[in-house]
Amino acid sequence: MRVTHVITRLVIGGAQENTIATVLGLQNRPGLQVHLVAGPSPGPEGSLESAFAAQPELLTILPSLIRPIHPCYDLLAWLRLVKMFRVAPPRIVHTHSGKAGLLARLAARRAGVPIIIHTVHGPSFGPFQGPVPNLVFRTAEKCAAAVTTHFISVADAMTRQYLAAGVGRPDQFSRIFSGFALEPFLAARNDPELRARLGIAPTDFVVGKIARLFQLKGHEDLIDAAPDVLRRHPRTKFLLVGDGVLRPRLQERARAAGLEKQVIFAGLVAPADIPQYVGVMDVVAHLSRREGLPRALPQAMAAGRPVAAYDRDGANEVCFPGQTGFLIPLGDVKTLAERLAQLAGDPALRERLGRRGREFARENFAVATMVESIYALYQKLALRESN
């Protein structure tokens, strides 16, 4: 059974890491031929295309599949996808991300692909944008849903949002947590040499954030909360792991607040090195205003670190207040500062939250668990289609 995955781009990010892990994990399953089509991945956010260096035949880069809306390129990408699906017909087309999710599902329908699956990694509509973009994206999702066999949601929150918007039916959705390699995070340690290279003293309390420096990721809120935390716990550092177009603006925001030495921009870090950076963090904050289920949360939990997250999208499906961390009302910088200060002053609380979080991550986020669930879904849908 041939399965073709399609994603808009392979920049460093949770949806992309999920897709790569799925493709590489499924290729060893009996009876499956798995292939990935992706658009180009330029820019400061980093590329994950090297994940296929040892098996380049698994990946095809489609130059016209670009992230911005562009009628000419979009039509060209759609035509190319239709041709690809006709030349080497897949039984399943499995799409990821907004642009690829729309174009590839419509192309698969045109090419007569019998099973079309879309993974909802994060919402394409919601209160984070205005009414006109929301109308456009909801309409596009409804059009694509009309040709979709099944949806995979990385969090139940995504299913609820899509159903509330009139996208799909309840029986079309399955929740499958986004798995990752647990072992490096389970083995993460507080490396004094890495701390020293980053300018962090052994006694500093470190608030970490792992995310692209991009809109809606909440870096501004963390910087705004920093002065209040520092008043209570002066030996606090804020470690931002990731890069992106907002770096100059965020650096200027930190300078304007007199936080040049307290806010550390680690820059782009290879996914394989993320566990080392989590190891030097005492707590991980995730403040995104738009995300399905942020991988940074279970990754931090696997490393035994408590988390502080905005109560948005799927965060409350892994961040359990008083058990694995704290949920913060969206945009409530004051409460964010209070919770971070509470964690800074209570090592026993950090230990207890971290221990429970590690147990939860170990039980729910193994790559093998995710791949097995997706493989079982493929088999179920294929059997249903053949009958």
C-alpha cells in the first residue's frame, strides 16, 4: 500500500518533526511504501530536510509549494500534485499543515485517491486573527473537509474547534498524540559546561522557552513578566531557544527593559541538541496563542521539568495544574510572573511536578506508540474502503 505524505515545508517545528517521525517509522511496516512531498524550507528557522540524507528517495521537494498565498505558485503546486498522484497512485494521501493540507487534499480527490487523511497540528482559524482571515480559512477548511476521509488531531482541543466551526463530523476524528524520541529527554542533565557557555551560573534559576521567534509564540509576554520575577528572585535567567524573524525586535524589547544579561538568546538549535538545553532549564514556559499540542511541553516533562503554559488549545491535555505544572490564563502576564516566582522559590514543588510529568510523558509520547496508532488507522480505513 503506497502512502504519500505532504507538508508545506520542513522547517524546525513540532508539526515537521511529527511528520518526519511518522514517515520514517511507517516505512518499516509490512506492506507500506511511504513517501513525503514538501515545499522548500528557506529562512532563519532552520531546515529538517537533512533527516532524509541517508534515504533521499523518501523525500521530494516541490518548489512551487510555498507557504505564502500565491495564486500562480498555488495552481502550479496543485497541478504538480495531481500529476504525481496519477503517475504513482497512492492508496492514502496524508497531509499536514494549512497550505499543503488544502492543495494536496484537493489534488488527491482530483487524482482519484481513495483515502485522504489530514493531521490537524494546529488551528488555521481562531481568535488570534481577524474576522476576514478567519472566514477565508474556515471556508477553505470546509472545502477540504468535504474530500477528507479522516482527520487526526494531535489534541482533543483541535477536534472540538473544527467541529464547532462546522468542519468535519465527530466520527471522522481520531486523537493521536505527537510522539518524539523520549530517551534523550529522559537522560537530560544539568550540564555545568553548557550553562557556563550560555552565561548561566550554577545557582541561577532558569526559565526556558523553546519556540521559533515568530508571531503568536508569546516571547513578548515572557520578557514582560521577567522584571517581576527578578524582583523576587534576582538570580533568574530566561533562556530562549530558537530563531526567527522577530529576533531583532525581541532583543530590542529586552534591552529596553534592561534585561540584556538576564534574557539569553541561544539561537537556532538542532533538534538533536534540544534535550541538552532542556537539561539546564529549571522550568519550561510555553506561551503560544496558537498551537495544537506544543511538543515543548511533553518534552520538558520527559526531562522531569515542570511547565507553565497558557491555557490555550491542547495545553491543558498535558499540563495538569498542581500535577505537572501550571496553566496560565491567556495573556495574563501578572499570573505568569507569580507562578514562575513560585517555582523559583520551591525546589520541592519543582521536583514533585517534574516527577509526575515524566511519568505522563513516558506513558503517552513514545514515537512507537504514535506510529502504531497511525498504522492501525491506515489498516482500518483501507479495510473499510475495500469493502
